[in-house]
Amino acid sequence: MASLDSINEDHHAEKRDSDRRKLIVDVHFAGGDATGIANTKDIGEGGLYMKTNTPLNEGAFLVLRLTIGGKTLRLEGKVVHSDPGIGAGISFINISESALELLRSEIEA
């Protein structure tokens, strides 16, 4: 029998516009009433899932800072899914072409 986590993950994966790759990096985030440090669970061209105990409201806008391939990225995102006490799914917005290229190279590695 599938676990609730795997069922939820499959359901949310169906809604994504891009594939994600399992990648764990630190994410510094700030926005709305929230600020903190989280770890990614997976990441793709369109967004990421980060593990955090910080409650994040769906629809909240965040500024994210993470380091991939030795380069620090500053990204903007919107919380599209929230698992209170567990983590949140973030969709990137206004992503630069250079950041997108870096993400692509990491995902395809």
C-alpha cells in the first residue's frame, strides 16, 4: 500500500510544468511573515520543494537564495503547495535566462 507522502507527491507531480531532480541544497528564504533556511527535496526549471517547519501560506511570494554548481542564485517564487510543519512547493517567477541555464545544467547532470 502506498504511503500518504508518495500519494501526495504523485498528485503534485501531475500539476508541474517541468520535471524535477532530487537535489539537496540549502535555501535561504524570506517573504510575507516568513524567513528562514530550508533544504530542497527536489528542484526543476519551474520550481522546487523545500523542507521547512516554517509555516508558509499558499500564494505567498518569497525571495530564495541557493547555491548550485558553486554559483549563488537569487530567485523569486510563489508558494503553490504547503504542507504545514513539513515543507512547501515553490513555483519560480521572473526567472532569468542565466539562472534557468544553471538549473538545466544541474538537472541534466
